[in-house]
Amino acid sequence: MRNTFIWICCLFFSLLSLNHLMAQRIDSLPLGQCGIAPIPARLAQELVQQANLALEKKRASGAAFTAITYVPIRPHILRKSDGSDGFSLANLNQVMAITNSYYLYNGYGIQFYFAGTAPDYIDNDQLFNGFPYPEDSSIDGRDAPNAMNQYYVNRFTNSGLGGFAYYPADGLYSTRSFITTAPAIESVEDLGNRLIPHELGHSFNLIHTFGPNNGTDPSTELVTRGAGANCSYAGDYICDTPADPYLKPGTNYIYPNGCVQYDLSSTARDANGQTYAPSVTNIMSYYFPCTHDFTPGQYDRMQAGLALRQQHTSYSLNAPPTNVSPASALAYTLNGNAVTVRWQDNADNEMGYFIERSTSPTDGFVPIGGVAPNETTFIDTKTQARTQYYYRIRPSNSTTGSLSSTLAVLIPGLTTYVSGNTAQLSWAIAGSSFEVQWRAQGSSNWILINGLTTTTTTLSYLTSGTTYEWRVRATGSDTYSETVRFTIPCLPPSYTSVTPLYQKAYLYWSPAIAGHTYTLRWRESGSPDWTTVSNLTTTPYSLTNLSPAIMYEWQVQSVCSPTERSDFTSVGSFSSLPCQVPYSLQVSYAWSSVAYVYWSQNFYDVNRTNELRYRPVGTTEWNYIAGISTSGYSLTGLTNNTAYEWQVRSICSSLDQSSFSTSHYFSTSCSVPIGLSSRTTATAAVVSCYLPGSIEPGSTYDVQYRPQGSADWRTIEGQSNGTFSLTGLTTNVTYEWRVRHGCAAGAKSDFSPVATFTPRCNAPQDGAVYVSYITSSSVRFFWYIENEAGTMYEIRYKPVGSPTWTTISSLTGTTNNGSYDLTGLSNATTYEWQVRTTCSAEVSSSFVTGTNFTTQCRIPDALGVYEKTPTTATLSWNQMGIGVTYDVRYRAVGGSWVTLTNYDKSYLLLAGLLTNTTYEWQLRTNCQSGQYSAYSPLTTFATLPCSSPSAIGGASTTDSSATLNWFHSYGVVGTQAEIRLRIVGSANWRVISNIPMESRGYYTYTVTKLASSTQYEWQIRVLCSATEFSDYSTLYPFSTKTYCPVMYTVKNGGWNEASTWSCNREPVATDVLHLKHAVSLPSYYQAYALRIIYDQPVSIRWGVGSQLLLKP
């Protein structure tokens, strides 16, 4: 096993090993994150310097530079021992083609080709079911010495990994990268667009955008560029990648259209307080976006990494490309903007084909996809109208010597893209709005779609096997375009995959057109007879009662109608699993006589059980436990302080079981308590401890204590928890104590090390004694301390400078605090005071001095106003003492005072105020013995104006009513609203008064007896008092629905689309609906109707969470 770090010496740099693992972690399926082992910043910078120096040497050497450097990759594919499963060549070529598209920048960069004529297949069940991370010696000797080596594994033993790679180093191992390919973990799309480009980026010296770590240490890179920037030595050391705050506190993300974006309102800031704006689309980031890219600086960094690898001596990158006969006879067909390219395969030594495209016939070609060997078709769906394209075919194990000739394809201005039973119509004609006519070929009537403001529209729910035609014109034009025809085919399902189990397999596919049925057929490989399953409506389908460890093959086809079926998909193969050995054996806990062990298994099977065996290490006899139906078991009756080994195997049937796993080990023990602590009072102590790890059920504790120096321990046995109350102790005597753990079956731990404590008469806490509520003749004392119940306290006080203390004894408190109200003090006098604890007649604590205080009748402070309305306001202030009252006075500015005397609360509600008026107020404290404070400074507030409601919403209407909505931001008893409405253009208002509105919130009011199909306008005002109205709000329009005794559909379409219905509006709860066509409800849409009528069966298609409510 290779050490995590290796010292190497190169170009006068002493550099820690470059074999840091780049690992893609799968924290949430199906996409993985990177689990890179951190590389120190200094070493990462030295590696960048080495690569830059290598690039300079390469340039200085006079070596011929080409725009594109072709780099070989030797593919290694993990399969089962019988050669089944594993990454398909179709997917291998597709993901490498897409990867190549990211490694070109303005015609410059790296392009990868496969070394050899076939992958290196590694057929090994154990490695297929769980590949080790990091890799062990199991693949030593497989690496090609003249290429990069990429291993395509099914899954890792560490289920959190998606892949890993190595930084450049002068060792053959550094050419390796590892990619997980299990469909349940990584999609083909993500492999090509993110995971493989990411890992190869590490191979050529790219660092994560947030720095040389796995995301656990947020970047210190500053946002600024230019003067003051640190981007050359922080983050990823590339200045055209913005600073990345990944995992910094305060970062937030939004997902418009389902695609991640950094939330610019995030509170995360750099050291200068600047806001981050990271590139979430960067391939070396952790944001899993919808689009992906490198920056020019990253392309330059990879060129330097390539130069560094080219000067290494322990391997080379010169594997020869295979001489493959070029493809010929290129041709194409169009489906809308989709181009189907076909060619003739003239070779038998290709590893697959890359399809390259350009808008120039001579240069600028970029890979857009890949196919398996012997395939002769590729569909390009990412084209634009009125664009000339050129295609060519390159064998994926060649460079430029086996290129086909180019194929020119012009995408026309009017295009139809057919997908399933929908067709997207697109055109490129001048105009701001458009009209489209369409129909089934042979029909005499056109269906019109008008009012289109974009140059595309989609036709849905079309019939398979039917030819349609359409034409378009700009609104106002007299002439339609030429007529375009298209046919809806019966398409086979796509994206087939298999999850094989023991005697079972789940077969998956993606429907070509929703709502069709499917026919599936399967057989043992080599058998001439198919078993056929018809009328399937959902995926996956479960094959059961399979023979274990047998190869099977299967196909599926779409059934679009009783007379029309698609072709079957290409034959897929899989092997049912053998009875497999459990793996990842773990021990949850091991106590004195009990241990819980558990393990992992590759699949769930209701008929499988497990058999476990265990024994003390060094003995020969196993103890067996059979019939275990779960993946964990609690072993009981074990011997304390004993090392055990255990193994487990799968029992798949009475005749089929796996071998036992390798041994796993644990040791039983009765753990010694730790963490001894104590709290004391005068004659008692609370001592506590805890156990390392989990607590064994039934645990007890034995505690021993004694005066220090004594020979005899006092013992308390069988305590149920680790906290003990010790009483009857002697004050000011030091005790020592210890504790042991009592485990099940009578086992006892050793005693813990000895700890000590000393009971004391605890004085109040210094700094936690203070006074409050000072008046001219009184004060309240506070103190905090933990003592026994019934403990007494003593306070003494005197005027500062007086020789005589006044003492107050026998004061009580709680077990942790106390307070006392002292009265009868002299006004305008400064006092000092102290407090102590009296634990007994003989034992007291020392006195603790509190802060001095001066008696006075204090002016109220912290004056505030809250909960203002147009006619009310609530005043508040701090309480100023014990038993005091207040004189409060207020007035409108310039008016007369209104006074309230002897008020005893610290808040006051003023009502009956004038709206939109400024008031001033003040108050004074009325202390005992006729003492008054001065009045507080004047404080002002203004009542709110009587204003109209806000946030008025749109009206919800029927053909005879409208529900009006508004928001009112204040309200008191007696507040009312008044609504008036009228037909637009009429002078006559209909007024609705006396609508209660006595609190803040949203309000609605339903107006009835309205005319159908009529446009109204309405406004609202507020009655704040008997004499004050707000202004009316602005006018808001609404229209009542058209009265339709029976509303019927005029075409297939969405329920919420007005053009679907004869009344040219959405249905409401009072409508009787006549369904003549298929209608669809959008996801989470709630539709209403009074009732529904059918002439013949029609389809209602339901979106996720949609509802249709019939309201009688």
C-alpha cells in the first residue's frame, strides 16, 4: 500500500508527494462530490511552479507546438467474474467525447484517445462489488506505461466516493484515475459533463476553485483583482476564476429553472468585507450546475501540467494511435433541427467512434458525442435553424490519421423537432407576432394558433404513426409560408438499465412517449426462446425466480397502438448475482458480556438469511448462530476482558450459501469511568462521572469517599447513574473519592483514579451581587450562589463614611440565589453594603462587597412608543423602584396637557387620539414620603394617517360574483372598510359599507349579483373614526366570467389554457363541462367544475399533485 505522502526531489524543490487523491464524494445521489485529501498550500504552489518551469523548458527546447495535443488513455473496465455487466463501450465513447469537448478552447487544448483496440477488462466479482479506496495492489501490473490509465469501477467499498485521481508525479501510479459508473450512482450525462473532466483536471494539475482541499477548509482568497489581490497564492492560484466561498458561513444558493445560482444576497464576505460572486459552472467547483466550463487560466494551467507530465521518465504519453480504416458514405436525415448522421463502418479494430462537428469545413471541429464500435448512426439534437454544419467521424482509438470525409448539413428556417408524441415547430421569419396553422395530413380543416410572440410553439398529444403538416405567417401578413410535413413515429424506449440481484433483476427504461404500453422479452443467453411479457405500463419490471450467477439478455419495445409497435431496443445483458459474501463488517459496541455486530450486503432479498460464527481469539471451536434475517446481531453471554473474532456468510437457499467473510475482531471490557467532577456546599457534595462510549444497559456505579488521610473508605454501591449526592460531610475538610463501573453478569471495572473536593460555606459569587430599583428610600439587593436548602444569609449596610453597620440576619433564598427589599433609607445618601452566607451558628462565609448606591427619586428612563395606529399608541418605560407610581402627561403639540396620576404600571395605552398628529409626553416618578423626581425630557410620537389599504390583490371571479382582496396594516375596535364598484364607463357606484376591519391582516369580501362577461372597477377606503375617512384607493379592474351553460373543448390542450375551451377562458366551479378532446392538468394545479359530460372516452392527463374538484 503506497504511503499517502512521498518525498520527491525535482528542479531544486523538495516537494511532498503529489499522489493526493482526488475523490468524488456522493453525498446525495446521483451526483458525487470530491473528497480530496488536502495538500498543503506551500506544496500546491511548488507543484504549480514546477509545471510552469516545465512549460518554459518545453518552449525553450524548440519543440514543435501544435494547437491540439492528443493524449492516450488506456481504459480499464471492471466486470463480474463471468464477464458480465461493467461500463458499456457505448457509454465509454459518449462520456469521453463529451469530456473532449471541454478540453478544447478556441481550437487549442488537449484531446484524449483510447490506447489499444479493446479495453483492459478486469473480471473480478470482489472488485466489481466494491473497489477499494485508495486502490490496493489488486490492479498493480495493469497500468499501461505509455498512457494515462483510467479505471471504470462499478462502485467503491466506500459508498461515499464517485471517483479519484492523482496530481502529476514522476511515478506510473500518478497516471491513474478511477471513475464510478453504476447507473444508480452516476448518470452518463454527469460522467461526461462533470465527473471525468473534473478528475482529469486534477491529473493535469487543476485544483478545486476553493483551494487545495476537500471543502473542509474555506478559502482565504480575496474577491478583488488587480492591486491588493491574493489570487496567485490563495484559492486555486488562478486569477480568472473568481474567489469561491464554498462552505463559508452565510453562503446561500437559489435554483431558478432548477439550476443552481449563487445567491448574491448571501451574507458571506471575504476579509475585506466584499461580496462573493463565484463561478458555479466551473468544472473544478462543487456546485453541480446545469452547464459546465473551464476558464482560460485553467486551460493554461493544464498545458503546464501536460508539459510536466511529458518530462517524467517513469512513464510516457506516446501510446500509438490505432490505424483504423476511415468511415465512409456519410449521409443524414433531418427531424426538425435534429440531424441523424449515418456512415459505413469499414473497420474491425475501432474501439468506438467520436462524432465531431464544426461550422467550418476545415477547422474548429469539436466532439459532440460517441458511439460503440460497429455502430453507424448518431443523432445530433443540439443545432440551430438556418445554420450550416459539417460533420466528421473519428475512431476513438485514433487521432487524425483515420478521419472520415466531412458531411455538410444545412438546418432550414422552418423546422420541426419531434419528441415522442410532441412536435416543436420553429421558424425564422420577420415579425413581432405570428399565426400557425396545423392539421393531420388529409384533413380539410386547419387548426389555428394565433397571438404567438416567439418563433416557436409546441404541439402535444399527437397520434403515433400520423403525418401532420403546418405553416406560419406574421400577424397581418396575407401569405403563409410553405407547408412543412412531419410524422410521429412509434419510438422505442431509451436509457435501458438493469439492477441484478440474487435470483431477481429489475429492468428499467425511459418511455419514449408517455401513456403507451410496452412489451418486454427475456431469456438465458444462448437460448433460442424468448419469454414475453406484454401490456406493461410502468418501469421497472421485476424478473423473479432466476438462476443465480447466470447470464441473461432482454429487450423492450413500445406499443403505440394495436397496429403500431416500435422496434425492440438493442439486446441488453446482465448476470444474476451469486450468493454473495457479506462485507464491511463493523462493531457498534462491545461491553463486558454483550457486543453488537453488523455488516453490509449488496442487495435486499426477503428469502435470504445470514449465519454468524464467533469465538475467543486463539481457540478452535466456533459458536454458530443461524437464521439471522437482518444485517446485524447482538452477541450475548460473552466473557469480560476477552478478544473475539467473528465471521458471517449469506444463506441464500437451502442449497446455496456464500463462503464466510474474513474475520473481524473486538474485545469485551467493563469500562472505567472518566471525567470526575464535583460541586460542594457546606456539608454536601454532588460528584459525577461518565463512561467512554455507549452505556451498557443495567450499568451501575460504586462510589467510595473518605477524608483525605483516612484509611477507611465509605462506599455507596449500585447507583443507577454517574451522579452521586454525598451528605453529612464536614465543612472545610478535604475528601478524596473514586468510582467504578458495575457491568452486566457481575463484572466490575477497576476504580478510577482518585479525585478530591472540599465542602465549604460558599460565599455569594463575587461580581454577582448587585442592587436595583433604587428610590429615595428603598433598594432591592440581589446575590447568586449555590448552597444547601435552608441556608441563611446576612446583609449589612451603612452610609459611606459611617463607622456603624446595620445588619439584617436570617435572610433566606433559593438553593442558587437570593434577594431582599430594603426600605426606610435616607434620600440623597450613598450607601455601601456587603452580604455573606451563614451555614450554621459557627460557620459563615466571608463577606462579599456589593457596589455602592445612592438613594434618589429617579427620573424615568428608556421611554418608548410602540403599536401605533391612527387613534392609539402604547407608551412604555423602565420600572423605577419598589412601590413607586408615576404621573404621566401627554398632549398634541401646541395643545393642553392630559395628566394621569398615581399610575402603577410601566406601560400605558392611549386611545382616542387624533389621526396623523404629533404628540409629546413625559412622566415623573412618585416615590414614598412625598418625594418626586423631575419630569423626564419630552418625547414625541406621531399617530398614523388614516390611509387606504395596501397590497390589493386581483379579484377571483365567477360569472356573477367577485372576491376582492386587500391588506390592512393596522386596526382597532371600530375600524371599518367601505368598498365601491361600478361597470367601467358607468357613473353610478355601488357602495358597500360597514365592513369590520379591527386588526392587522389580509381581508376578502365577496360581491354578488354581478353581470356576466362584464368589466368592473373598484376601490376601497377606511373609516378610522366616526368622522375620519381615508382617501379611496386607486381603481382596480376585474372582469366577470362569460356565462356558459355548457362549456366544451375545441381541441386537445391544457386545462388552464383559454384556447382549449369554447368560452375562451378557464373553467370555474359553476361551469358544466363537455369534454370532447384530451386535456391535461399542470403539476400542482387545482381545477374546478360543476360537473363533466362525455360523448365518448377522452383522456385527462394528470400532472404531479394536480386535482379536479367537482362542486355541486
